[in-house]
Amino acid sequence: MNATTAPLHRSPQGQAMAPASMPIPPEAFERTGGTVLTWLGMAGFLLNSRGTLLAVDPLLEGFDMPLLIDFPIRAADVPRLDAVLVTHSDNDHYSVPTCTALVPVTRCFHSTQYVAGLMRKEGMPADGHDIGDVLTVDDLRITVTPADHAWQNDSPEPGQRTFRDEDCSGFWIETPDGTIWAPGDSRLIRDHHLEMPAPDALLFDFSDSEWHFGFAGAVEMANAYPGADLLLHHWGSVDSPDFTPFNADPETPRDVVVDPQRIRVLAPGEPFHLGS
């Protein structure tokens, strides 16, 4: 599907809703002949690269806002993961209930130093990383990329720590079948987000939020990599018509993104084959 052909459903308030969820079957966790990305809803993705399994920012239960989607799989039904990658501590990315439920089937959790510290306090086997670190999970090479998302410092609560840029990250994931970039939540960093080698797939946050890329920044980033498939996320999952981080509309980028056929409007649970 793509933004030019996929029919959009809308909530009574007019918010764009994700297509109906597709249950993720057990075979999605078996060895494949290539690399498959499956949107989990929210900002989460499952990656199966020739049998190596990653989950990026999985949220499958326990969210504190009303939802527009059914999760395509329960955390209790995930049979195994080689790693969970978490970009930052916001609960739509670092879901403590989800990650706790995944501990018995996950080899290791990876995040920034700050988030990994939070994970270890919850009993998760977590490795913390600095921006620029490179880690490997089987045949996958993963680089921790920068992000600018320390929004908490704009409205600090009494006794709150000062958040640092390095508390948030993205992940540049090199697979045998191509490169996937999960940049995480971030304001646009021009000398980084517009200057990377071209990825094959970009996990595309196009919400018009001041602490995200913003719509104009997201389009600029997409057009800096005109050959990348754009896998939409951070939209259509949360019932929040007045909250910009969650109410992006896939109809808006199609007239301004170079080659809009590469805009992928997935249903939660729908697989996307890298390079297809």
C-alpha cells in the first residue's frame, strides 16, 4: 500500500486512523530468506533479518492513553527476540509493561546509558550505549545515532533531573539485505539527519510536533534520501486529535515528498519486505 492508493479511515473527530490490525503469526519469528519489517503500531517495529529478531520501541500493552488500534500481538505471545532496541524513555517508546513481559524471551536490551540504567532497575538485561557506539546482534551491525528530544527541560517538575541530548538516540541498522534507519523522536539536526548515507528504509515520523522533526523537517529529511522507502509510524494509533505527536495524516506528505509511491502506509502487523 502507499499514500496514493490506501483508503484512510478517520475517527469521529477526523483523525486519520491506521488500517485494521493484522495479527502477527508465529511464522513471523522463523528464519526468513531476507529482511522483513513489521509495524507494531505506535512507534514500534519488529525486524526479522534472516532469522535474527529485533524489536524497536515495542509497545504492546499498558499504555496510558486511549488507542485507535488493536495491538497485532500480545507481548506474552512473542516467542523470542535477539534484542530490543529502545530510543528513549518516553512511555510510547520505552514501555515498561511491554519490556518486562519480554524479558524471558529476549537476549538483551539496548538503549542509551540513561535508559539502560532505568531498565536494569526493572530487572532487564540491558546494555547502555553512547552516541556513535556500534553494536552487533548476530549479522546485524547497529550504530547509535544522535537525537534532540530533551523536551522535559522545557517544563521541569520539582526535583527533576536535567535531561541531556545523549539520553535519546536513533539506530542505524545494517542488515545483509540493506540498511534501515530508526532515527527516533528528534528535532531536525541538519548536519546529521540530512547528511547520512542513503538508507534503504526510513522509519518515518512525519508528525508536526515541535519536539519531533516537524512536518517540514520530516519532508526535508525524506527528500534528502529519495530512494528510501518511508515506513510511516507515530500516527493513527492514539486517540488524540489535538495532540500533534500522535495525529499525523498520511495524506499530507504525498504532494511534497519526492516519489510518493515510496510512502508505505502499513497496518499494524503488516509485513514489509526490505527491497521489495
